[in-house]
Amino acid sequence: MRETSDEGERRMNTVVRPWCAGAQKSTQGGRRRTACSDAIKLIVAVAVTVAAIGLPSAAYAGAGPAAEKPTGELRLAMAGIGVMRPIPWQETVFGKGYLLLLYDWLVGANPDGSLSSANGIAEHWEMSDDRLTWTFRLREGIKFHDGTDLTAEDVKWSLEMVTKPESIAGFAARLRATIKAIEAPDPYTVVIRTHKPDLWLAQDLSMAAGHEAAILPREYYEKVGADGFAAKPIGSGPYKWVKGLAGSVIQLEATAKHWAEGVPKYQTVTYRVVPEESTRLAMLRTGETDIIGASRERVPELQASGFNVFVKERGSVIGCYFHQQWEAVPVRDKRIRQALNLAINREEIANFIFAGQAKLMAMYPVGSFAVAAGADPELKPYPYDPAKAKQLLAEAGYPNGFETTIYSYAREDIPELPRLVEAIAGYMAKIGVKLNIFSTEYPVARTKRMTGNMPGHISCLGTPNRSNPGDLLTLMYTLHHSSSRFTDHKSPELDALLEAAQAAGTEQEVKRLIGDLHRWLYNDYATMPIAEASIPFVANSKKITAWDLGRTLYDNNDRDLIRR
């Protein structure tokens, strides 16, 4: 559309008059004012003439400063980054950080975890009066990195893929239990019909939750296949894939301009897996990397050395699982689970493993934030009582203890995890229980868990501290419902509680049932809670001056790092 003469004059006035005003302050008399007035008339006349014959005006064609462009490289060195296969249904939730740069999610989110219509594919969503249908209206004009349009068919297909039985996405079971059908009635509308009311579906399909709602291009994926896509994935996020090697490195390259994030700050972003903390520290000190994950005890010395430290306060809830409790294994007996919990001195762990930067909680994975979601604030951490632990072992038929396996691996959110595992093994040895430490990589342990190859074993993890009832319910369902590939339980009573909470019609009812679930798990000694801790990241102070780590789940608001 061509610019009118009135519009042209207004535009030139905004460019020329401020210069004239500045010039007049330093010039006596009226000569400069007259010159400025003549200049404005001349420039407006030329601009209108140019517009009239269809040529680009100076205001659009380089009269101002050069367009912003991404520059330089951002380098992150972490203990672990998922399985580094950039397909949501073949990647763990711990790879969400790099996926956030590669893809867009169906529903956007703000850094505090609240939902947003500004940075997600859906610009509007609503639940029907009977609470059995969700409708998502997609914004038009979003394109994948190959230039094709992102449409409702891509959303429908992506969600169907991530909820297939073979999906390893953490919350796939929860979504399968909810979603009855997905429809795409037109290119920019998605309709999801549910088996039962679900107040939290939009939350589960947002950037605030996991990675299940990252949207991929159906046509390209089906053309190249899963392996071809993993080698050269295409998304619609602010960065494009350059290369990746599982267990080693992922490198991304900026797009010219992202529809929501604008022009990215860095030309390239490189994620590198470096399990050894000493190596990460050396890389930071020598300038080989810009950001690292560091243990809590290292924070004071690194701050004193001039590095910036960014902390996700009480961000991780840390604990251990007793796997496959339904099988003929010692931890099937509640008295054994109670004994193992009483054997641990959590105060010592908080002080000496986590450098005093941890707070005890009553039940993993329910942290202090969960009180806002309905968790019971009256529950207290299990006491340290090794004498009672030995008594319980004897009552359960194991007066001389027993032997099992505990897994050890590096994790981004818990650099101290190998030392934590050693400490737990030490406490258990004092009551006669021998824990054989199996040192491995997290994806290996996760696969064993999903395939049911951890009978009676123990593994430890950290999970985000949650305050949203929907987020907490999704996690509880994933960890404890008998239909989930990650469950450690097959309890009809527990299943019924989880299903009732999922089908509840009001937030108040969901919170009440979360309180019941919290107490059930606590009284069952279902897991081995350790503590909740803040998560520190250390950065080059000249390069990274600000970073809002946010409160979204399983990521550290990586997009904030690439914003200008």
C-alpha cells in the first residue's frame, strides 16, 4: 500500500525536526531555522514523489541505522542434556532447554510459569461448558525453518505422535489418559476432545510444563523418517539445527528473525555435555565456555573470582525412588521402605553435600511450593533413627540386611548426585544394607526404568519445585499411576485417587485430592525424600550480565539468554 502525502510529511517530520531542534539550540538568529524549514519541505516533496512512483522511501531503505543481526556465540557446558535426540517423543524432558530454541509450543508461557498468548502457536484457547472439549485457535503466518507454513495438521500430528504408547516423553501417559481425539477442522483451528473433564490440558500443552507440545512439521518428518529428522530437524523456533552428537554437543544457528522473539542475540548457541565438574570449571576459567552448571559448594569461590552466579531459588526437589515395588523384592514391604528412610541423616546431607544450601521436605517429589497446590504443610521430614531402622529390617525378615543396586550419574540440576549416592550407600551400610553403586549415564538408567529392569533398585533424581496444581498432578500421575511407564506402584487405591484428582471439576477439589495423595505417599514411605535445593549456574560476567531463570518446568528459560 502506497503512502499518502500527509503520511509522508508526518514521517519526515519525525526524522528531520528533532535534528533541527538540536541544531537551533546551538545557533543564534534565524538562518538555521529557515534552512531547516526549507529542508523539511524539500525532503517531504522528494519523499512523496518517490512514494508516488512506487520506489522505496528512505525511511524504509536504509536511512536509519543498520538492521540488527545476531553475532557471536553462546556456549553452555552442562553435566547432562537429555538424550540429545531432537524429537519430543524420543527425547527426555531434560532436553527441553535446547528444544525451546528449536521449536515453538502450542501454548506459550511467561517466565513465572503463567500461560501466555504472546509466544505460543495458539493465540486463543477455551474449554467448553461441559469441560470435554478444548479449542485452540492458531496464529497465522508462523513458518518452519524450510519456509513451509505451520498449520493445525502439524499440531494434530505432533500431539498424536507424542502420546503414542512407544513415546518416551515423560507426561505421555497422562495425556493419553486424557485425550480422546484431536481434530483439525481448518488450517488454524485445533479441537481436542477428552475422555473426562480436564482443567489442566492447556497447562500440560504449554511451555510452562514439559516438552510434549513442541510442534514439528509433519510433511518433512514423514518424508525423511525419524532418523533423517533427528540428523537434520526442522522447527519454527528462533534457532535452526546445525549439528548434534549424542552425549557430546548440540550446535544451533540463529534465524534472521523469530515471529515472537525478534532478532536473536547470538549467531550460534552451543550446548556441550561435560560430566566432570572440574573440567567445566576449567573451561569457564579459560574462556572455553560462557555458562556452566556448578555444585553449591563452589558458588562462594566462583563469586569471589568475579563470575556471575544465577540461582533458581529452591528450584529442585531431590529424592530417590524404590523401583518396581510390586515385585518380590525387599522394598515391596512398607517396613523396609520405612527402614531405609530412617537410616538417612538428611541434616548432614544438606550441610555437607549441598553446602548448607538445601532445605528438608516431607515427601519427594512434593516440595514446599506445592503447599499452594494443596499439599499438606503439616507433614514433617522423616527422622534419622538407625536403631529403629534395624528393628524394622528384623521385623520384615532381614535381620542381616540385604543387597540391591543404586544408580549414579551426572545431572545438570544436581552436580552433587554422585557424592549423594555415595553418602546414601554409606548410611545404608550402617544398618546392614549393601547398595552396589552402578555408575552410568542417566539415559541408560532411564531406559532400564522404562523397560522394567530395575526390580527393587534405587535411583535418585531432582524435579522442579511445583506450585501449580495441574503441574503437580501431572507429575504424580506420571510417577505413580499403574499405567505409566515410569511408575513404581501398582496400587488400585492410589490409581483411584489419581484418577479422581484428574477428573475433578474444580481447582478446589483438585487441591483437596492432592492433599490426600500427599498423605498417602507419605504414610506409604513411597519414595526416599532428601531435600529441596537452589540451582546455581555460573557465567562469564562480561558476557552474561542478566538471566531470568524463570519458574517454568525442566528448563532455565533458555530463551531469555538469546533476547536482546
